[in-house]
Amino acid sequence: MRIVLAIDSFKGCLSSVEVESSVEKGVKLSCPQAEVEKIPVSDGGDGMLEVFSQLVGCEKVTVACHDALMRPIQAEYAISFWCGCLGNCCCLWN
């Protein structure tokens, strides 16, 4: 039996990868012979950067910056030799 897991994150609690790993453990307990395929997904909100980084193999970078009210915050972006991603905006370069 082959089972495909494509589960979005639980906001502020578990990432897509963490949820799928937990479900896989449960599946393996009840059906040890099952072949489980995990596919991280995101709806474009929280967790999108982590999913994108995992699927494409990007490196995540954290930088100090300011929000709209000029409060200091930490932001992350992911980059690879062919892809740059900042927040919910992704650009592919030829």
C-alpha cells in the first residue's frame, strides 16, 4: 500500500514537515508495510518559505530589518543558484 501525505502546517504549532512526520509514524504503527511519500505543502502563508526551501533545496538566510512601523525585526529569505524567495514572493532566474 502506498500513502501520499500532503499536509499544510498547523499555524504557530507545527510545520508541514513536522505534521507529515508525525502522521507517518502513526501510519507505520498501524500499517508497517505501507510505503509513505511525504510532500510538504503551503497555502502561501506561514511556512511557505520552509516548504519552498525543502522542495527546491534553497538555503535560508536570516537578516535584521524593520517592519512598517520601523520596529526592529528578523526576516528570512531563501536563495539558491537559480531561485530567490522573499516572504511570499518568488522569482526564478534563467
